[in-house]
Amino acid sequence: MLANFLIGLREGLEASLIVGILIAFALKVDRRDLIGRIWTGVGAAVVASLGTGATIFYVLAGSSEAVQPIIVGSLSVLAAGLLTWMIFWMAKTARNLKGSLEGSMQAGLERGSFTIALVAFSAVIREGVETALFIWASMNSTGDGLPALGTAFVGIGVAVTLGWIIYRGLLRINLGTFFQWTSVILIVVAAGILAYGVHEFQEVGLLPSGAPVYDVTAWLGKETLIGSLLYGLFSYRANPSFLELMTWTLYLVPTLAIFVTSTRRANNRRTSPARSTKG
């Protein structure tokens, strides 16, 4: 459930910041009439995102027991891939996000108010659809069900509140640090989701299974306090197969190393001009 809260918090904050940037631009160019169009686009994106989540649940509920693991496994792999892409995309474009959105808004002004709504819709729908898929994948891999869904909505609610507070200038937080730390945690979450997808393919014989590499269910199973926390946050399994463990390791280690290295390089590039100026 903690993973779902974190996903809702991060994705919700990203969407909230995007909406704040769009509204701030409308006010800056003295076009308050555009704010209604922005909210129209945001509302349509929210409805489409909820529809995506409902469609996933509907398709799974109507599928047979033989087909369901294949769908679940495929969506889990897709979710892990999109989650990874989102993490690296945000790390790369966060510094230029405001300028990119304002450029899209400026171009939209020349094409009509409908384009403004489309800009808002396009900017938010990506976050919304990703959130629906990520939350479903995390819920399915941990088996927490509706409580986890409620936790995700709590995270989104907290994110919206934080976004409004930041927009009003009542709170200043280091967003770069926030996104870097949550990215590290979400990479571990993605590793668990990917390993769970492999587990589902093993269940139907699409991948070889075999005996568990180890079994610490008695000490770190879902029924234990620590095990339930690890399972809820990272989709941890107390008795993974060799292929699950290798998938988890071969994804986590290089992905985490690449992210940390690229983040350090980006931070060094930002601090280098300041040091040169002081020198």
C-alpha cells in the first residue's frame, strides 16, 4: 500500500505542477479566459484516466483463468517499462518542463482556445494513464486490493494539496531532491513489478519455473510486520524462483546505477558554472 501512496503522491504532484504552470502562464499573459479551457482539458484527462483504470479491471474480470495470468504478466511488464521511462524522462526534462509547457501554450494561443484545452489534456493525460497502470500493477503484485487503491487516492489528494500550496507560494520545497529520492524508490518498485510479471508467465508455463532459490516465509512472509512492509512497498517475495530473482537483480542493479550516475553528472553540470563564477 505504501508503494501506491508514493505513486499517487509523485504522479499527482507532477500533474499538479503542470496545471499550476499552465494557469500561471495564462495569468502572465493576462488571459484569464483561458483558465476555464485549461480546467476543461484537465477534467477530460482525469475522466480518461479513470476510464483507463476501469477498463483494465473490466478486461481482467471478464477474462478466463487461463488467459488472466498472461494479461496480468504483460501489463506488469508494460507498467515496469513505463515507470522506468517516466523516471528517466522526468530526470531529463524537469529543468525545462516550464519552458516547454509555456511554449506549447504560446503556440496554442495562435491556434485558438480549443488548442489550449488540448495542451492541458495532453500534459495531464500522460500522468493520469501512467498512474492508473502503475497503481493497478502495484495493487496486483501485492494483492492488497481496495485498501491499496484508497491509499493511492490519499497520495493523489496530498499531492493536489501540496501543488496548490506551492502554487500559492506558501511552501517551498526542493523538487529536484524530492523527485530524485522518489525515483530511487520507484525503481525498486518497478523491479518488483517486473519480477511479478515473470512470476505470472511462469504460472501458465510460458517461462520455466523451478524450485524457489530460498524461502524465508517463516521470518519475512506477508504475515510478518517487516515482510508485509517490504511486500507492500516493493512487491517483495519471500520465496522467489531463480528467474524471478535474476530478473529483479538484472533490472535493479544497472537501472539504479545508470540513474544515480546520470543524476550526479547533471548535478555537477549545474554546480560547475556557479563554482567557475565564484573563482
